[in-house]
Amino acid sequence: MRRKTRDERTDMHVSVPAVKVEKLTKEINAEPSVRIQSRVQAAKEIQLIRFKNVKITSNSEMNNKQLKQFCNLD
């Protein structure tokens, strides 16, 4: 059996039920983009403060050691 390398990918196919057109086209009360942008910017600022003493700037860059350091589980 051949071993996979890091560069190989695995494709997944998932069956999902059809969505009715009415559900896709009905009016919704969505959150305004300005409010979402404000939340995202606040989160980025928190991350900059959190990582001021390490060489990363966002949660997505954390390694295992940093996850344990910054994300204590209860």
C-alpha cells in the first residue's frame, strides 16, 4: 500500500437534501455589514493585544503550544 504524502488531497462527496426556492429567495433581517465589520475589527484588535509578545498576529497562526497557552479549556 502506498503512503500518502503531504501534497496529496482527499476529495469528499456529500449528499445533501435540496433546498426549496422560497427559502433561498425570502427576505431576511440580516445583520448590517457595518456591524459585522465592527465586530471583526474588534476581534483583530484583541488578537493583536493577545499576541504582542509573540511573532504571530492572529488565532489562525497559533501552534499547539500557543493553543494551550492562550486557549485554556474549562
